Amino acid sequence: MEITGKLIQILPLQTGMSRNGEWKKQEIILELDGTPARKLCVGLWNDKIISDIAEGPMLKVFFEIESREYNDKWYTNLRGWKVEEVASTAGNTNPVDEPKDEKEDFPFVAPQELDDLPF
């Protein structure tokens, strides 16, 4: 799966040891467009950690959803496997957001052109 959002926070790096060796985990918080704005926490592990980026840019994050059970409760995580910075579109406007000319939606038609009916 993939999602695009604004990087609003980079949480501190976590490290530890397991039977497979040392591991590193870093979580990032993305803010998604919409009303109300939603926030997602995505975990990046080991070589997927991004160290050369600051808060603020738009990112496209590819991730997998995984759930696990612990003490009869289920926990769901978003595990990121690829992160790309989205090119800025500053200055470009989306044609959908541009106001339309009222003449396009409601053309003026002279009454004599409509019908011969008096009502």
C-alpha cells in the first residue's frame, strides 16, 4: 500500500538487541489531507530509516499493515518499506480548484429562444 502526506514529526531513533542481532526503529508522523486532518504513525526499520530529511516535506510512503496479539489484545502497525519525497507543485494550480466562469454553468438564453409556451 502507499499513502502521501506531510511529514510533521520524526520520533527519536530506537535501538535494541534481539536473538537476530541489533535492530533500529524510527517512527515518522504523517499528516494526511482532508477534513479533519488525519495523522498516521509509520515505523521504519533498520536500512529503511531516513536520516537526511527534515520535517515539512510531502512524502509518499509505501508500507505494509501488520497486526499482532499480546496479552489478548491486538496491535496494528504500519511498517514502511520505501519512502519518496514528493516534488513540490508550488505555483501550479489544480484546474479543479479554479473558480469557473458562471457563463459556463449557466448560459444566458433569451426568453424568446426557449419556448412558445407562455408559462
